[in-house]
Amino acid sequence: MFAIAAVDASLLGMPLDPVVAGYVYAYRSRFLVYVIMASAGSALGSSLLYFIGYKGGEVLLEKRISKERFDRIRQSFDRHEFWALMFPAMLPPPFPFKVFVLAAAVFEMKFEHFLVAIFAGRFVRFTLLALLTLKFGPEVVSITAMLVHKHLTALALAVIAALGIWVVIRRIRRPKLAV
């Protein structure tokens, strides 16, 4: 599981969700081990893209996305770099997660924070996948993939809205400094 997740996260995209679901369904008592291994492998495999991005990925990133999107991602990383990487790590394919991995390197996110953000995001994603697989069987992967593909825009907007609500609540609860 670790090796498959590492290869998936590096440069070669592989169907990781069905593999995780298959292992979880076949060996139910070890589901947490598979979740941890897939999350750790994904974080480690993403390191290759991080180092590519760190050595000159700004040019590569600017070729892949528009200037407006580049600026939005930069603002996101400037404000909350951990969350700007963790939330995309939770989303299943076809979400373009590798763009955010490159962006983390381009915007010089600390490598330790990078690994923890990816591990945390993938852990949430694979835990949800494992629990759904245990409840409904491995067919949940194909059903979820179809729904995500069909409603990708709505899903992305929901994640952005949740992040916005979290930021607003955090600012409201932040103690005011006395002047």
C-alpha cells in the first residue's frame, strides 16, 4: 500500500482509491493500517514533485495554470499554507492535487509542514473511504468517483465555502488586542 501510494503521488497517477478500498474490504480488521500506509506513502511520494517545484517549478506551474489561478493559489498559501495544501489533499481524483503540491514548493512551504499537511489530508480522505467501504462495500469507490466527476464544481465550491466559513469563525473568535 505504501509503495503504490508513493508511486501514485509522485509522477505516475494510479487508481489508488480502488486499491485502498479493496484491501480494506478484504482485511477489515487492518483498515487503519492501510489508511496510515496510503497516507504516508502519498506524503512521501509527493516529495519528488516538491523538490522539482523547489528547483524551478514556478515556470512549470505558470505553464499549467492561468495567471489568475496562480495568484489565487499564492494568496491562499500566503494566508494559510497548511490548510491550502491539506484541503486539496482530501479531495479525490480528478481534482488536480499535483498543482497544489508544486505550488507548496514554489511558495517555499517548509518541508516538514508539507509532509504533515499531505499526510493529514490523505488520512482524512482514506479514513472516509475506508469507513464507507466497510459500510457499503468496495462499490462505493465507483459510485463516489461518478458523483465527484459529475459534480466537481459543486464539490470544489463546497470546500472553498467551508474554508471561508472556518476563516471567518476564526477571525471572529480571535481575541482583540488592547491598544
